[in-house]
Amino acid sequence: MPHDPYRALYIHVPFCTSRCAYCDFTTQAIPAGAPVIDGYIEQLIERIRQLSREGELAALETVYVGGGTPTHVGSKNLTALLYALGLSMHLTPEVECTIEANPESLTERMVADIWALGANRLSLGVQSFDDDICAVLGRAHNGEAARRALAAAQTRFENVSIDLMCGVPGQDRARFASDVREAVSRGVAHVSIYPLTIEERTPFARMVRAGMIDQPDEDAQADMMEDAARILRAAGYERYEVASYARLGFESRHNSAYWAGVPYLGIGTSATTMTQNAHRRMRVQDGQVVDDLDAVQMAAEDMMLGMRRSCGVSLEEVERVAQLLPALRQVLSDLEARGLVVRDAGRYKPTERGWLCGNELYGALLDSASL
């Protein structure tokens, strides 16, 4: 269908050193240097060239290479991928280009190579600096390896993000707070905080069924999330979306694109493409349509996505969308009465409680399309 230009590009690299106990992503553990890796990277490069010839990469503002573990494919493959991107689109310094990395496969040489080819942001999958917690999660690194990788990343990159996980079996508030404080002390620009969720078909799910571990305590996770917010805010980080904190100017533009309803391209196994115009929004994964929304459903989704960001949605946006969703004003009024949103400075914004009770908040806004 005729569509608005794509503004964001996600490239999926589905390989890892090993699979973590909580992971249900589309990825496989195979040895570094396996021929299947080279073949997959060649396919990605050919797809990038094809999309470039079709003019689909001309308006991109962000690129995110994720996984899996992109750094597991090695410096040769990763630099070949970035070189192809540089030839196929305007990979200028103004384009945010993020590479996901894991500590066990990131080296100073790789950092220098990808920085020279246009990457300007690194997202490091730390999860914890605590050796015991890394072992519980099944991570392929320990705390010291995470510290070494972070130091290597910072030899070239000012814009370094790390992920931390809370609610892990054996992790109490003090241990998690220590991880957050260490992130601050090491000068990272961006921190994403994720509560552990038990997904089906993972080792953790089997352990829960066997009674070896308990389901995560949601109240304990909420306490840890509040601790993280307090520590990071005191250190000068702002929470700009539900899971992410950044120093001023280091907010992830790619993350924000997803919550702003920006059209995005996905390349690689399981990567999702979101195509839209004024009347229709479609998401396609591996050649299959997984979402097909009309203008009314799009408007409800935009309101929901807006509430994943700290800035929320403006009253002007609400008035515009209310022309399509007559129930929206009442829904927002009800959410405000329940303490899930607040009206502030001409905007509806999510409250802390709204984020902690996200299913209620997001569900109410999506349901406004059918009221």
C-alpha cells in the first residue's frame, strides 16, 4: 500500500554465545565463526541493498542493530554490515546508530571498528554486575567482564546504555540498588530497567513449574523500580519512557520512535516492519501480517503509546483524536480519577502508579476504540 516514509530501521541478528534462562527471543546459541553466521550477514547486506534501490532507506533517522547478540558475529561481519549500511543510506552523525553488545564478545578493537564506520551509540546487555545474579540468569559473563566491556565501550562512545534487570531469584533490594549505583558511578549515559518476566518455553518457566523458583514478586519488583527511579533521578537521569532513564540529550531516539507511532522497517528473522498511512497501520513479521489497524484503532494505539512516555499526550492531541474516539475524554477522566494519569502543563501524563499498573492504563486506552 502507499505509505509514509520509514524513519527507523531495526536489524535483527539472531545469534548468541548461549541462551539465557529467561530468554524467549528469536535467537540461537552457536559457536562464533560458524558458517551460518557469515551466510546470514550476507543475506542482511543483500536485503539492505535491495531496500536502498527501492528508495526505502532515504528518510531513516535511526538504526538499531539488535538480537540476539550482534557482537557475537565478530568484528569482520559487523563491520561489513555497517559498511553496507553506509553505502546504502545517509549514515551521517545525525543518524542515531545503535549496536547491541554483550560483555563476553565486545572488544576494544571491535569498538574502534564500529565507531569508525558510523555507529554512535552502544547498548550493553549487563543485566547485573553481581556474579551470583549473572549466574542465576545464565549470563555468559560475570561482573568483572561487564566492567571491562563497559570500559572498552567508553574508549570511543560517549553514548553508552546498559540494561539492568530486577526481580531476579536471589536478588533483594540492596543488591539491585547496588547495580544501579554502579551504573551511575561508571558514567553511563542511559539506563534501561526491566523487571524479570517468566516466559513460556524458557528454562525459568520449567523451573517455576518444577517448584525450583517462584514467580517474580510484583510488589518487590515495584519497590526495586521505585528505588531505581530515586537513585537515577538524584544522579541527574530523567525517566523519559516507562523503562528508560537518560542524562539530558542521551534519550534513545530509536526507542522513542516506537512510542511515537513512527513507521519503521525490520530486517532479518522475526524483525517487524510497521507500515502506515493516514488510514491504515500494518505490522508484518516474517511475511505475515500480525496487526492491521484502521484509523480509529490507530488513534487509540497512539494514545496508548503516548502513555509509555513521560511526556504523555497533549490536550491538542486528545482533542484531535477525540473526533475519532468519542469516549476518549471520559476514559482519560476515569484514568485520572484512578490515579493512573495526571493532567499537567497542557498534557495528560502517566503517573508512577500508571506505569506500575500499565495493563490497566494501556488496556483502557486501547478499549476506547470500541466504546
